Amino acid sequence: VAAVYLESKMTTEPKPATVMRTFITVPQEKLKTYAGVYPLPQISQTLVVVAEGGKLLAAGPIQPPIEMKPLSTSHFYVEQLSADIDFAPKPDGGMKVKITQPGALNEGERIEDTPKANLDLTPYIGTYWSEELETQYTFSAVKGKLIATHIRHGNMDLVATSKDSFSTGWWFAPSVEFVREKDGNITAFNIGGDTNQDIRLS
């Protein structure tokens, strides 16, 4: 959770007086408009936002994911981190996020899920198997997008975040990073999350 990473950068301050907050219910379709990957350049971290089960979650390498509780349709609060999170749509259809904590303010813009004409997805295509988890993932390319498929979790569009790295909408695996051998061939991928292991190409 990107917001969690801020803790190590914050100075210790007296705890503010308790503030009573009234949370509301936001429709799932509205929550989905905020889902995605938000790089936070000020701290070189990334916030992964997932909409699932009527909740908005901050997912990442720290498990389980943390719920963002809505104070309005665009303003959320994370109690565990004393963090206010505000989303603001951009005129071009993108989305911005602002994370406010005591002593810290970070902003970022969502990486938009658009096909990249110059991105060759062919090396990633294939079926990958984990002996330890006894499960497999299949990756395919459809209309310029990389699609991950799992028998229990269905299909998920992936968003390229950097070379050989992609973000997902799965809270248990918010990111995948493909592993290249010395010859440049991809033989495995690493699930970002608490599993943190290679799943090999079969």
C-alpha cells in the first residue's frame, strides 16, 4: 500500500484529538472509476487501488489490503494510517489522487489502461505453473493488452508500469514482474504481494 510507505518518512507528532467521521455507501460502479495504478513520484512509490466487494482497497506488498472508507463519493479515509485520500478526474478522462497525512502530502496521476503500440507482448504469452501453490496462470495478448487468466479469479487486464512489470486488479497479487534469463527469454514471473515467489513457464 503506497500510503503505508509514508510512515517511514513521517516525523513523530502528537496524536490529534479524535474526530468523528460519518462514512457513506458509494455504488460499486463509482468505486471502479478510481481503480488503477497511481505512481507517487515524491516518494518513488506506487498506490494500487482496487474496487472489490463494494469497497475501495489500497492493495500492495503489505497484506491484507486496507479499506478506504468513503466520506463522500471522492473523499476516502484510511483509519489505520490517519490518511485522507481524495480522487479528482482530469479533463482528458484520467484520474488524480492526493494523499494527506500528518506531516506528509503526496499526489499522483493514474497510469491509464491504454494499449501501447510499441510494447511487444509476445514474450509474456504462455502458461505459468507454481508447484508450491499448485496453480497456474495463463497470459494472452488481446488488442494490444496483456490479459491474465486464473481458473478461480477469471480474466484480468494488466497495465504496464515499467519494463517487464504490470499492475493487476487483484488485491492478492497487485503486480506481476516477469523474469528474464541472461539470453533475454522470459521463463517466470513474480507475484507482487505476500507470496513473493517465481511462477515458472511450463
